[in-house]
Amino acid sequence: MRVKVISRSTDDFTRERSQDLQKVFRNYDPALRTQEKAVEYTRALNAAKLEKIFAKPFIGAMDGHIDAISCMAKNPNYLKAIFSGSMDGDIRLWDIAARKTVCQFPGHQGAVRGLATSTDGDLLVSCGVDCTVRMWKVPMLKMVDTNDAIGDASQPSAIYTWKHAFWGVDHQWDGNLFATVGAQVDVWDQNRSEPVSSFEWGKDTVLSVRFNPGEPDVLITSASDRSITLYDLRMSSPARKLIMKTRCNSICWNPREPMNFTAANEDTNCYSFDARKLDEARVVHKGHVSAVMDIDYSPTGREFVTGSYDRTIRIFQYNGDHSREIYHTKRMQRVFCVKYTYDGTYLVSGSDDTNLRLWKSKASEQLGVLLPRERRKQEYLDAVKERYKHLPEVKRIVRHRHLPKPIYKAANLRRTIIEAENRKEERRRAHRAPGSMPEQPFRKRRIIKEIE
């Protein structure tokens, strides 16, 4: 004989707190609730408005440097630790949670142009315009209050002097090698005082370098001759080179799709490429009104952050052509470097006004511990906004951004210039023989040629 019983989980009807109301079980049959879509639309609209009301992305500033901040590096061992280097040669280790300097690394005689940490987080590599590469032992960041005096780290564990100034450095993933760039690309071993190999393709200054997170022997550089170059350490010469119309200031691999990278360009755009197919960009990310100076991907690979000469920070989806967030303050000047934290929750920016600034990656996200009930409500509101995001009123509220007046005017001027160029191109094509001037897609327009 089969017996049917009513079975309920205690979690379904137990109150989380004594003040909570008892849960009411509802029948979600659409025939019984004819106004469900109208109710959900109103909830989506209210959720979009409340998100704008509570959007306070700026958390705080970290001051201490006396010159512009030129580079930053994350510490893989500690979520709340970040290194910064400035134009006066000062290197500092910061505790993000306390927003204080933990220790300083003195020694460089000029601007620090590159910082990188080893994958295990025990070694910091710095380089600058004083033609030296310095290696530092990273101190243990104790989980205590950092109100005591700022300390100096011990002397660098190694100092290597070379023939030219350096413009960037990056450490190999899970390896002992690191690469520096300047007049050429030099690959160093941690235990040797001279480069183990050097690459040179042209005579122009190389500006940035990044090792591939998936293939440790592959690295990519951008140079002042408007080139992006791929190198393979298993080969004796560079592999491929892409020439663009304007130079790229920084470059970053997607950590979850290591065959893709994004380049921050002087022409205000960012270009995402597939390393296997460099003849056209996968996505062109637009929005800035001045040169993009730095770029960094989130650990999930779904978003990246950019810092620009126009004094703003923007967050882009990896496949989106326009930014989803724009961060700015009245005091923040030109942004030279940006980083995601390793948990993807916060951003750190370094700018010309000597300050590091801490931001939330989601502007309206509530800080602190959330109750399960609060988390479920937020997930529900996000799902409702996603469902109705195509409707005009919700779309208008979600897309709206308050911009500083100079940036708003510069964006309008740039839009006018682009429209004039497009009209000129159409008229030129109309007065040519049919087929003599084929229309080129925007993803290919900024690329001149690819060299192998």
C-alpha cells in the first residue's frame, strides 16, 4: 500500500530572525495571478531606480606618495595587499583594508616604471628609468592593525644594472623568469644577473609586457612604433607583429580565455583581439574621450577596468562595446594605472594627484555581511532587471550616467568629429567608381598590417 505524506523542509518555514514575519506559501499559477508581469515590471523599474540612488562606488583614498603614481602590482598571497610605485622612485606596500602603508622599498633614483610579483607572492621585481632592476623579498603582511609606524623593507635581495632605461616588467606564471622592456625585450632568470635571452624587432621603445596565463612561454608587448608583438620563448625570434594606426599604452590577457587579449589604445578605444587571428579586432570598446593609459581584467575574465587620461575609470564587459560603469571624482586627475583585486570585488586606481583610490566594482553593492534573505532578494531584483532591461524606461535608467561637464562636452565633440568623418567617407565613396573603394568594417579600420 502506498502512503502519501506531506513533507516540508524546516528551512522553508522557519524564521531567520525573531522579528521576521512567517513565510506565506503562494500558488504561482499564472491563471491565478493575472497581474504578475505588471508587478514584476514595476519591481524592475523600482530596482533600477534604487540602484542609482544607492550607487556610491568610491570607498576612500590612500595618500602617502609625493609624486604621481606610475604603476601597481597585486600580491597573490593577500587579498588586501597592493604595491604601488611613483615617479619619484618610491615603492610602497599598502593594506587596502586599513588604507595605510605597511612598508616602503627605497632605492630607485628615478621613476618606477614597472612592478611585478612572482606567482607565489614572495618576490617583488621593480624596474625604472635609472637602468636598474631590483628584486625585493616581500614581507609578511600580518593580520593585525597597522597603526604602528611605517617601516622600511630590508635592502633589495638583488640589483641588476643594465644598458638602458626600463618601461615595464612582468613575471612568468608559475616560473622563475621575468621580462623587462625598454629599448628591447629582455628575459631574466631570478638567479642570474644578466638576461638569459633578448629580443629586438625595430628600434622603438617597448612600453608594456604581459606573460600569457595559460601558456607561460608566450608573452606580448606593445611599443611606441604602434606595434603589438607576440613572442615565444621557445623560439629565437619574435613570432608575429601587428601594426596599428596609433600606439597601445598597455595590454592585458583575459585570464579565463588566455588566447584573447585587450589593448588600451591612444585613440580613446580598447581593442580585444584573438591571438590566433590578428587581422581584425573581436570587439572595439568605446567610451573614453582621451588616451587609455592602463587596463586590467577581473579574475573571472568577464569584465575589465580601464584608466584614462580623461580622469575617469570605466568598467567594460569583455564582449561589450560600451562601458557599464564610469567612476570619477572632482579631485582625481589623470589615471595612470588601475587594478582589480584578486576577489574581483574592488578596484584600485593610481593617478597623477599622488593618491591611490579604492572603488567598488559594483557601485550599489552593499558592503558587509548579508543575511541569506537579503542575498536572495538582491538576486531576485537582479534577475527581474535582467528580464525587463530591454524596455525603454528600464533601459534609460540603467544606462544613464552623470558625467563631469568637460568629459560630456568632449564626448559630444568627438561624436561630431566621427560623424563628419563618416559623411566624408560616404561622399568620397559615392563619387568613385562602384567597387573601387570597398567599405571597411570598424574592427579592421585601425589596423594597418600584420607581419609574421
